[in-house]
Amino acid sequence: MSDRQHQTDIFCTYKAVTAGPQKKHWVEFQLVDELGEPLANLPWRAVNQAVRDGCVPEFTGITDAEGVIRLEDLYPLDMTLLMPATPLAEVLQQRRLRAVRPEPDRPGFGESTPLYGEQRSGFSPVEKTAHEQGHDYHYLRIGQLCDGLPVVRPELAKHKPLPAYHFPDASFSGFTAPYEALDRRHVLEVCPFRAWSLVLHKQKRYSLANAYNLGLMSILSYSNEDKTRHGAPAEFFARQCLDMSRTPRVWDGGKNWPCVVADVPFDDRYESCEVLNSTKVAIPQGDTQLFYVRNATHMLVAWRGTDFDRIHAPDLATDLTFRPVQPGLKEACAPKEPCTALGLEGRVHLGFRRAFAVAQNLFSEHFDKLLPARSAGRDLFICGHSLGGALGLIHAATLKDSSPLLYTYGMPRTFTLAAIKGLAEVDHYRHVNDTDTIPSVPPEADLDNYLYGLYGPLGTTLGFAWSMGQALANDLVEFGDPYAHHGELAMLYRVEQHMQSRGSDYAAQGSKDGLGAPYYNTIKTRLRERPNLYLVPSLNKMENKKSEQSQLRFMGSLQPDARARLFPPYKNVKPGGLLGIGNHMMGEYMAHITRRLLAAIKPDREPPLAAQSRIKRFKDQMVNHGSTAPEDELERNRLFLVMHEEVCAALEVTRQAEGGPEALLRLDASVSTSGAWNV
């Protein structure tokens, strides 16, 4: 068959057709940051298969003032956009993140879900605007757009895995729009090239952000996880602090605590975290553990306390070796080499000195060279819980010339009173959680009895600031050189209010002492509402002094039998067990600090936090039972409430810092996804 209109044989297989010019296409890319600000005046290049085959030249140019790139006369082929790495990185390092993050769930053990995935749809305001304008939307990180590894400081090692969040594409293949998506604009929201940094303030005045973050670092110091495992200090700083999709969190058993963090340029990120553990050396000694890390602005050292999950002989020996000795630091000194001393009068707890000396001797290079050198020009922060607080204070004493700022939690007494007088240069805030009795050891009977006689449990069990003032005001000879506490107090105190019953001096009316007994007052009942207050006396010294006087009058007004019944000597008078050990756990400290921080972020929060509601009920109780309450106790509690409210002022420095308001908003938003506490 040879019909040329219907070719069926193998001859003359070509058919002439008439066709016009091939339809060409266009595409636009608009580059913006998370705040919707354009990435303007940046070089770019784009390729498709026609470019690769040499049919057309490579597309190049500069983004315009709106961050827009427009390509025209395109064949229906996939189009790939690539940005030179270093110029893009320099711009993205200076852009800021949105305050609130998507906070995707971390994949569980054995799950195939990638650690870093696409941003949750509907989360970004940029996405909403793009869709309203009929554009396509994409969320990218620098590694999904740049054409190679950018130059940063410190340099990224090419032979090591790159930070996975910012560089999910190790081949640097750029962003590709498929040919089906031509003839439209693609809005590319690019995550700023940033890193997380803990919000820390180097100042003499108390800071809630410091208390919160350094408390979390004290928890992190307990981690025994391998450095690559989630929950280890190295993993926290190397991976979580470079994962901009989530707020970094510290794991504590089944709880996780989001940190107060601000985003900083990638160049200012944390460097490698060093964990020093005396049980992991070739010849293990003792059981001392700490970590230290630095970034562009600060150096952080966190000391581990007694590990109650695996308590054993070395920790117990350290804690129970109370004997005060001269504050030399070397565990063993050469015969002709004197022990390194702190340059202090007085004495130090022998067990704590030995534990510190073990670390100093085993890791001498870190203590003698790396730590001082790496902290040069940076703010130095030291922290620790329990035994870790004691070791942190000794460490701070050795670094007085570097002006360390120390925050401790539930720390025992470490130095004697004479030595403490030589540590005035060390700024230190010491947290005590109500009936936690660890801060009351080692005991010093004479001093404790004296302070108890003045203030009751506020003077001994809690070690209130008034106690320290009284001790320093008295001649040391009266008590020898007793153990005492260093630093300003931050007291997490469960306040109480009592009712009093009144006897009568009317002769016709009997009393327990018979007719004609003199008029007397007796504390009768402890009322129901007993909220936790957060008291930092140094924030308002005037109110602190007034409350001290009220407490003195209150203690003086008690009859001997009432005082012995309400405040039995040498015993823990409040719930929580004979030793109050439950209040010593770092998780308990963090729960109180967190609630106060959240209340300070939004004092008029609706609905209020449970802690805020309890304080309101306590205020109502004081009004309703004011006529039957001991007057001096009532006045002291009013002043305590004023001091509690004053703590909100400890957040002002964070609100005024660059990135501070966003950091607080980020923390507040992340609470609902943390499951760490019941607020």
C-alpha cells in the first residue's frame, strides 16, 4: 500500500509538516528570609538540560531589590537555581529567625523519619502571603540553594559530616523547579544561617534567664551518654544548637526542658564541647565529671554533682569527708613542691578539695592552658548542682582574676567563714529549695544553734541571707571558724500562715493554766494555702531588711512550748520527708524556676498558671484570716509577697538584650510541646 496519507510500508517514512515557533516559558524565583525581607543584590546562576548540552549559555545575574530572579524564553525543561555559597552565607548570617519555631517531634528510636524535614505547612506567614498571591512556596536551608561549601569561621571540615540541618544536600545540587512548574513565581523562604546560643548575662544583679539556663546546664552535666547520643553534652552543642527548626532541650529522665536561646550568626556558634570524666581515663580515679564549651561571647563550665542514679563509694566518700583543711589544691605534691593554694585564709571541705584536685591533676592541660586561654575575652559562667556547686565554687575561687559568674543549686557548705571573706570578687547566686537539707551540711552546731535561736528554720535549714549577715557581724572567735555559705541567696520558699487562739486574763474564765492566768498567745493552726515563693533578697534589700525584722519579732513572740512544737530543733518541720531529700533533686529546682520564669514573661497570663492561682488564693487567705493571724508573721508574709513580685525585674535585662524578647516568646511557646512539667 503506497497511499502517502496513510503510510503503512517501510518506505518513505518521513512526513512533511508545517509548524510555528516552539512555545517558550518563563519562571520567577523570589528569595526572602523568615521575616519576609528580600535577599537583594546577590549573584545567582541557573541551568537546565539545554545549558548542560551547550545549546544555550548559562543564565546568570543579580537578584533585584525585591529578591526576584526572572528567566524568560525557556524550553519546557526542569530549571535549577544555584547561588554562590559565600556571598549567600554572609547575608544569611546577618538575618534573624522568626521567634516561634515549628517544633517538629523528634523521631523515636528505630523510626525512619528524618531528623530534619520539611517545615510544617501553614506555619510560616511568608507561605500564607505567597499562597494568597497565587505563587508557589518553598522553605529552604542554605545547603539546598548554594553551589558549594561557604567560607565560615571557624572553618567547616570537608572530611567530616556537615551540620545536617543547614546542609541536608551534601552534593550542593541547588533548587530545581520542574518543567510543569514553569510560568509561575516560586517564593523561596530561606532559613537564616544562624546558630543557637544560650541567653546568659554577665552582671552582678540576679538574672532569671541565667538561673534557668545554668540550671539546665547543671542537669546536662549529669549525662553519661556517648557523645553522639541524644542527651549528651556534645550532642546538645554540636547538633541541637545548630538545628534551627527546634528549641534546644535538655533531657532529664522522662522530662525535657527547652532552653532560653537566641539566634546568633553561624560564625558565633559553639565550638566542640569537652567532657572531662575521671572514671574514663586509663587509670580511673575518684568520680569527678564536668564539661566546658565556648562560643564567640562566653565560656561555660558545668560541674556534675552526686549521681543519685548510680551512687557509689567515691561520691559518698567525697560528700561525707567533712574535715576542714587548708585550701591547697593538689591531690599529691612533690616533696619539694608546695601545694597550689587559693590564697585564702580559713579552710575548705576536705572531700570537695580532693574531688577538685583529682580533675585538676588528671586534666592539667585543660585547667592550666585550655580553660584560661579559651575564656580570654569571653564572659565566664560556672554552674553546678549539689556537689557540683561546691566544686564550681572551688573552681571559681581559682579563677578570681577572670571574674567568673557562678550559679549553684542545692550546694553544701564548702568553705569556712574566714575563707569566704576572701571570695568577695566571685559573684555567686546560691539557690536553696525550701527544706532541702543538703545546703545545711556540713553542720556547725554553735553557728546553727545561734542562727536557729534568732530565726528558727529560716536561719538554719534554709540558710537565709539574714543568717549570713549575722554570722559575719559576729566575732569568729565566738564560734571558732565554722562552715558557712558564700554568695547571694535565691530562696524557693513554701510560705505558711497560721491562726492563733487567745487565752483570757478575765478571772472568771478558765485557761489551761487555771484561773487568773496571764493573757497569752498560742499558734494554733497552719492554714491550707501554702504557695511557693521565689525570694531573691538582693533585688530589694529594703524589703529584705523589713522582713528580717518581722521574722525576729515573730520568733520572739512565740512562747517556748509553741516554738518547740512549731520549729523543733534539728528537724525538718515541713513536708517532704525527714531529710527533705525530695527537694534536693535538680528537677524540683527547675520546676520552681520554670514556673517563676513563665509567670514573669506574662504576669497577666490568661488563664493563669497553677502557681499564679495558688498565690492569689494565699493573698485571699491572708485577708480572710488577717484578724486571727500573728501580726508579725502576717507582715513578714506581705513583705515576702513583695519580694516574690520583685523577681519579675530580674527579667528586664533579657527583654532589653538583642534577641531577648524573641527568646522569651520562643520559650513560652515551646512549653506546650515539652511535657516537662505541670505549670
